[in-house]
Amino acid sequence: MMRDEPNMAWERFTALADSYGADLYRWPAVQRDAAEALLASDAARADGILGCAGRLDGLLDHYRTPLPSAALVGRILAAAPRPALLWSRAKLWWSGLGLAGVGLAGAVSGALALSLATPALLDHRAADWADGQTIFGDVDLDGTSR
């Protein structure tokens, strides 16, 4: 291929005109220079291709979609899903409150069990505890129970 020859084939030019229309500014930027070079090489052929694309552009620009009928709008609104009822939202809140209540009951029962398991801690007159002594038994410094 020579340097002055455009690097776009007419098939590609036609496909781009069919896809993007007659206005080269709507075409991808990377294709414009090659399209303009091809346009300059055979303006009559390019004008024929762009003329067809321009007529289609004009038809598409002037096409208007008719408004939907009132009956169609009514059928669409009738088939639309209904908003959630207040009761279904309340069930969601009650289930969340139930989970929070279970967690609170577990924390209270754990605190009660710990306080019943350690009566010596409640007695202020109890002897001082040695290092490594816990309410569950003595623990050696290496972490094992005695």
C-alpha cells in the first residue's frame, strides 16, 4: 500500500456510515482521519454512501413515538407490584427485636452464672488471692491448670 493511499476499505467505510450515520463527527475518533482520506480519494462514491446514510438519519431524526393509550397505562399500573404492607415491615422489626432480646437474655444469664460461681469475690473479708489464681482454679505461669 502506498503512503498516499487511504488505509480504510470501502466496505469498512460503508459499515461505519450505516452504523454512525452521515456526520463524520459521530464516528469513532480513531476512524475519522482514514474516512476523510478515503472521502478525498473518491468524493463521488463517498457522497453516494453518505447520502444514503444522511437520508436515514433524517428519517430517524423526525420519527416520533406515539404516546401510550390510557388503557395501556392503566394495565401497567394495575400489574405493578404493590408496596409492602405495614404489617410485613412490622414483622421484620419484631424479628430484629427478638434477636436483640435473646442476646440480652444470654448476657444477663451469663453474668448471673458468673456471680453465683464466685461467692468468694462477693465477700470482702476473703483472703487475698495468690498470683495465677482464678475463679476456675489455679493457673500456672505457663498457662496450664493445676
